[in-house]
Amino acid sequence: MDLHLHQDNEILVNIVDRRARESPQLLYAAFPVLPTSYDAGYREINYAQLANAVNGAAWHISRLLGPGKNFETLAYIGPNDLRYNTLVLGAVKAGYKMFLSSPRNSIAAHSHLFKLLDCKTILIPDPQPAVVDDILKASSLRALAAPSLAYLIDTLHPEYPYTKTFEDAKHEPLLAFHTSGSTGLPKPITWSHDYAAAAMKCSRIDPPEGFELQERVFQGSRLFFMLPPFHAANHIASICYAFAHRMMCIYPPAGAIPSAKVLADGLKHIKADLAFVPPTVVAELGRDATMLEFVCSNLKTLATGGGDVPTALGDPVAKRMRLMMVYGSSEMGIIPLIRRDATTLSEDWKPIMFTPGLGIVLRPVNENVYELYQARDPEIEWRQPVFKLYPHLDIFKPGDLFSPHPSKPDIWIYCGRSDDIIVFLTGEKTNPTTMEASVASNPEIKACLVAGAQRFQASLILELADPKEMSLSQKAEAIERIWPTINEANRVCPNHAKVSKSHILFADPKKPFARTSKGTLQRRLTISMYTEELDALYEDAERLENANVINGKISKQPNDSESLGALIRQAIMGVTGWSSLEDDTNIFIIGMDSLQTLLLTRNLREELAIAEIAPSTVYTNPSVSQLARAILDLSASQQASLGHIRESRKHAISSLITQHQSLIDELASSLVVDKPAAKGVDQKRNVLLTGSTGAVGSYLLQTLLRSPSVSHIYCLNRSPNSSSLQEERNKARKLATIAPSERVTFLTVDLSQEFFGLEPEVYNQLQSNATDILLNAWPVNFNIPLDAFMPQLSGITNVVKFALHAQCSPSIFFISSISSMLSHPESPIPESIMMDTSAPAPMGYGESKYIAERILDYAAQKLHMNVKIARVGQVAGPIHSAGTWNKWEWLPSLVISSLHVGALPDSLSLSPSQVDWVPIDTLAEVLVELLLGSTPASKAETATVFHIVNPYVTTWAALLPTLVATLERSSHGKKKIEIVSLKAWLQIIKADAEANRSDVEKMLERNPALKVLSIYETFSTQEAPRFESERAKRASQTLREMEAIKPEWMDKWCEGWLS
């Protein structure tokens, strides 16, 4: 069969007319009947109908403007349908040329292109894309109505006469579009008819003997086509390849954004041989095994180009179907590639081999990196389209870099760009130089780089003029200061290249940007230096989005379609910049793109706390009214269960905070303005210590006694015989048992009672003497509800009242817990007070600690008090004394149970388990240093927060060999300890309990992990958060000098538990 149903050197419109005469029923394209779904099936279009539609477009243009004289430029921006192709060909017949501008361009870019092309007219479809409103406001373009697709196809139009031959018209323009540009703004390029002819000849080149032409799979195929209609590849494939190879083009819905779901849904309604998709679709399939299974069973080949697909996401696809990389550019067209066997599966899918006879040359740039050139050759120039575009050039350099295959000659792997162009995962490109120059104009910025290759969106690396280590809160403040500059730069860059606050990275002062000896910034090297940080930045941004949903970070929760519709409308206008939007308008028809869809999805998920909202939700409900109804349906079931629990929890926390804050407000009315200042750091300190008989309290008391600056310690405990209890427990902990009475006073108190339950004169004496209050007492029970902590919260307010009227304005130092922040989405968690009431772990202990923090912070603000808060992480056993680690805590219980069942978990969380524990004796030293040290007052007069976690982390994996050896030694060789996953370990623990129900007491003694099973189950479903500790390190020398947990320490602790 002759697949080349056209003559060499034939004008495209003449090919259409000839084919309409000779093969009128030959199919050209198929498209969904409905613009937003497949529900009504597909409509097929043959060449007779295509020729009629082209004639209709030509008559429509000539009726509006008259016959063209000098190929005047007409702009068009519309939905992804056949109007693009019919308008391009119709304009040629009418004597004009179409310019297809990306709707994602900034208004500045549109204006720049219109000026260079001398474009004065734009054709506008109905409904009108939102971007066109902004274009018309910013320009003097004449706006004329574009014909509808139904009018072009279904109305019978007379033939529009076109009599030019190829020789007459070969240098005349075919169409214009634009590249990313080399100066920051896109540059227009105009294809001639000679260019199109050369592109079609190039596609039919014969491969060398023993090889097959990769692009031959297009011949006679049914191609599911998902590239944007304004892209050069669209017209190479849907016009040049379609005409040259009798290829039928299958389109997705006109209002759909390319996605794996759109492809899969289309394949349910029409047969296709292969699909040509952007890299994002390949990446989606690589992540979704179910979707991939369906697509590969309905499609032979998946072709992709325009961007780089991450290897880890392409590999799963290449294992299941033929994955074909297409290489080319707007200037060169598609460059045919060859393979030994172009039809079989190959897991080695990334490397490519260029077809000989096209003038492709690769020249070395540096070690293992080569730059591609295309060299003019008069003997083959007829199949080198680029030199029809640039007849004055002998060499064309597209700017692409390749590395040679490590073992196969003449095979190359794409490795980036030689210029500044960034190629996103979507295949879209941007030149970041304009944004970088704009942002770098801020005096705080020394230099900046835009990153985003192989990513869905852009990020920004900032090198400060005054580089210094910054805490998370300092970074947030810096972003807010710099944001107006970044926002201004965002206004003039394309939508797909805009930078959001969540994607800003500050350069490490210890890792300055790479520069040449002349001071020139080395882009590739610098971005390579920050690969790990950029990976973490994108992961954290994604994690933040998910965490906000999981933990219910809700701003509003409309429960009717009208109010929800208003929220959705504002969200859409926010991400698109549109000034207005009707509720029933299809947002994709009027120009919403894939990145805006992703941002909208994230915003709605966070705003409404509905995890089920996905991009597909938006794609299948593409108007405000449809999306509102869909979200209400999603919300209904969730709100009845998880939402109710979460909201009840948040309400309880907020109510308690408000209740105690109102008590602080009452105290503020009695504030004495001229109170004496607190005692200086060098003066003797009288410390009120609560909970001295507890584990941490005992070590705190010992450490305070060693401090020469502490004159007296008042131990406030609930026990009526706390002095003897202290002696008894110190003895068990192998601590000094004698508390000198001249330095220590034991008092029985109940902080929730008036005067702490003390006689008024004793209370007054404490108020006269106290310089510092160290609040350490708190019930450590993870199973009791929040309301069980009411006495402790009342005690916090009473301590504030005590300090307010105390003579020496004592500081308040509250020993909190990282559990007060375990549900906070930010990572690392900053050393600051968080207003998000969903931040604490969902248990009474963490919630009560969080509320206490909020009460004390409010007191610091309203009453100008010196408040410090230490969020303490996991407390380990002692290392400087002979004491042991309490064997009934969760980790000792884990180890004891592991010996019993003969298995240890390989991790303590979803992520690689980082061990940042603090030995209890070291913790006491750190806390006393923070208590007695001078901390600069915050300008906002808020509580000063410290995170007490070990700054030098090790891993659970590093400790496992010691644990295994110790457990096996303890069993006297009777047990071999196996390493299993955390989930498997949990199953083993539960199975043991099921098998030993007869003696519960003995079972729990042997298998104590059962008592705290919920803690381990939380570990198995969550990643361990990281906590910032820079402020604590600055304030504590002991923390700065602390060592990572050592295997020998673990061995010592284990011996104590197992003895």
C-alpha cells in the first residue's frame, strides 16, 4: 500500500483538496462530540469534510477582512480542537498567516510577539478565553469572531479558489508561532511552505541497512494526539506527518488538560495504535500501575517529547509497552531516529540514535558532554527544514546537550541545555534570565537561579547579599520581605514558570553559588550542587499540601453550593489572574492550564480539607457550578466521620485556649506598670521546680544543686511526703540521695488551687523570693483524654497569676513536648509558637501541652512576662551516671517485646528512622543552662521557644546490630533475632497476644509493647517530623557539644532493661 499519498513539493492546502477529490472518505481525524467529556462518543472527519472546513475558514476570514495582500498576521487562541488546523490552512488560501500564541504567555510576552509580527487582528472563539480579555486591554488589537467548529464542518461551503503551485508559493509563510527565546522573551518563527515540504521529506528518510526508522510507526496509524495546539510539534504531527503518512489524528476533549486519565478514558471510546503525549503523562503512568495496565493493554506505543522524563518514572512504562522518545525543535522539526529493532520493548528507552544523512553532529563541550549541531549540506538540504527557516546559516545549534552511551557507540542520552532554557516535565520551556535579573535587583539578593528541569513547576534559589545561617522563621520573614520583588517578576513570566512561596530555597552560606574566575555564575554546576536541597524543597511542598489536608488546616467549610461556588470562583481567579468568571463557563475552554489546575487542586484541598479533591475532579467538573456540586458530594461522607472528629477536637482546643486567655485578660487589668525588673543573670537565683520526684525532675534537681548561681530550690510536688519520695527515687536512679535543707525546700502543692493549696504566708514568701519558675510536672500518659488535664491547665494560669504579682518578676520556663507539634505540617518545625490548633498530636497529652504553650505565650504578650518554652524530644537513659532508662516506656517495651518474639523492626517510622534522642542527664544540663541563661527578648514580646532534640542524629539502622547482638546475648544463644519491617513486627506482636490470652499479666510482662501499641501503629503510618533547634543550640553549650547516640550507650540501656 502506498502510504505517501501526496506528491513531493506540494502546498499543504493543495494536498487537502487533491485528497478530497481522490480519496474523499479517507479519515483524517476524530474528536469527541462534547468539548469536555467522552460521554457522547467520537466524531470522525474525512478529507472531504476537512477540505470543506478549510474552505469555510478561508471564506470566513476573507468576508471579515477581504482577500489578503501581504500575508497579514492573524492571531488565534482557542480550545484544543480542529479549528487550529482549519484556520491555519484557511488563512493560507485567503492570503493571510495565522499566529498561534501560547495562552500561558504573560501579557508582556504577547505584546512583544504581536509587535514583532506586526499583528493587528485576533480571532476570538466563543466562549472567549479569559487571557484574551487581558490581551485586548493591554493592546490595540482588533478582535473578530472566529467561526465555530460546527459551522466549519457542518455547513457546506463553496470551494475557495487557490491556484498557486509549489514554486509560486514555496517561500511564502505557512504559519507563525514562537519559541522560548534566548533573551527572556519568546521569539516568533514563521514556517514557509518550503519548510513543511522539507519536514515531510525528512520524515520519509531511509534508515541504514540493519536499522529501522523509529518514526515509521506513525505510518498508517491511528494516533491519539495530546500535545497543545499552539506547539510546533502539533503541526508537524497533525498536518505534516498526517498528510505524508496517511495518519489519522485522534483528539482528546477540547477542554481537557493532558493527563493519563484523559488518555485512558479516551481509549475506552476509540481504538488507537499509539499516543503522542507530553512527559507529564508518562510520569503519571509510571506512578499508577492500574492506569498503566489499562493503557498498555489498549495501546502498542507511547511516544513522548518536548521534555525529559525522569528515569524512575519512565522505567515502569517501558517494561510494559514500547516507550518512544521523539527528538526535535520548533526550528529543526522532528529529527528521525533509528533503532536496531524499532518494534520491540526495550527497558533501555532513554538513549537515542540519530539517523545518518541529516547533518547531525555532536561536538564535545567538556568531559562526557557533547552539544548537538545540525550542519547544512547542499546535497541533503531538501530534507533539512531548519535551513529553509534560516537560509543564511550553515550551522544550527538548538542548545541541547547529550552524553554518549557508556557501552554502545553512536547512541546518546539527553542531559540538558547549553543555554539558560528550562524544560519542565510538562514539556513547556522558559528562559529564566528576565525573572532572575528582576529578583536580583532586590538589594537583599546577591544572585538567584530559577530551577525546575524535570519538575512540574519552577523554584527559586536565592543567594543573599548578607549570607548567614537562618532559622525557619527567619527564612519565612525574609521571603515576606522579598516577595513583592518576586511577585512583580511573576507578572511578566509565563504562567507555567511562576514561582510560589513554597518553592523558594535559600543558598547555604557554606555553599556559595559556583562562579568562574571572572565571577560569572555557573548555572548548571550550581543547580547540581543543590540537587538534594531542591529534592527536599519539592518533597516538603508536596508533604505540606498533604499534611494540611490530613490535619484539617481549614479556613472555610461552606456547606451549600452558592457559598462553595463563591470560594471556588475566587480560588480559580486567584490562580489564573482572571478578573471575572461565570459559574457555568468551562474553565479549560477559556484557557486554564495544567499547572493552574494543580495549584487550584492544592488550594481547594487545603482550604476545604478534602483529600479526595484531585486534578481529575477539576477536569471532569470544569465549571464553578459543576465543581461545587462535586465537592459537596465528596465532602458529605468525609464530614460525617473524620471531619466531625477533627473539628470537635479543634473546637475543644480553641475553647480551652479562649477560656484561659480570658483569665489572662482579667489579670492584665491589674497589671502594675512600675514593677521591679527581674533579677540579673549574675545575681543569685531562687528556683521553683515542679515535679522534682519524676525522672527528669530528679536530674533537674541534681543539676540545679551543682549550679553556683542557684541559691535555693523550692520543690513543689503533689505528694505529701515528697522529701522521702525524692530520696527513695534518687536512690533507685543511682543519684545523690541527700538534699541539703539549706538549699532545698520541699512543699506539697496543688497548682490548680488558689495559693497553690499553700498557706497564704508560705505562698507570699514564695512570691517574695522566686526568680525563676521551672514547670516540669505533667502526667505522662498518652492514653487519657484532654479533659483529664484540666487541673494542669488551671495550674498554668495560676502560675501566671503568681508570677505577675511576685516581687522579682520571675521567669516562667515550661517543659513542653514535641508532641505538641507532631501534627504540624511544616518540616522542620520552627522554634516558635504555632497558632494552628491542629498542630498537636491527637492525644490528650500533646493537646494539653499545646494549650499550655498558647496560654503562656498569650501571657508573655499581654503581661510582658519572660516566658521560655522547651519542647523536649525523646528522652533517653543517662550516660554520665549508673542509672537506667525506665523500662516501661515505649522504646524499652519495644526491645523487651522484640526479645520475646525474636524480631526487631527495621525502622521506627515510614521514613528512614532518625535517632535524635537526648540522654536524660544531658537534658537536665541543657534545661538548666536555658533557664539560667540570658535570652534576648523578642520584639513581639512572645514566648521564646527551644527544641531540645539531639542536633547530631544517628539512625535506627546504625543501632540495630548492637540491639541484635545484645538481645541474642541476653537469650544465651537460645534466640536468633530477625530484622523485619515495622508493619510485620506489629503483626507478630499482635499474633503473640492472640496466642497467649490465658495469662494476661504474664503476657504483658513478656510482651509490654502491647500496652503502647497505638504509638507503634502511628509510627507505621507517619513520617517522623524534623525539628529546628538552632536557637536552642545557640543558647546551650551542652546541646552544641552533645554527641549522637552511641551503640555502646544502647548496649548499656538494654542490659538495664533485660537484667
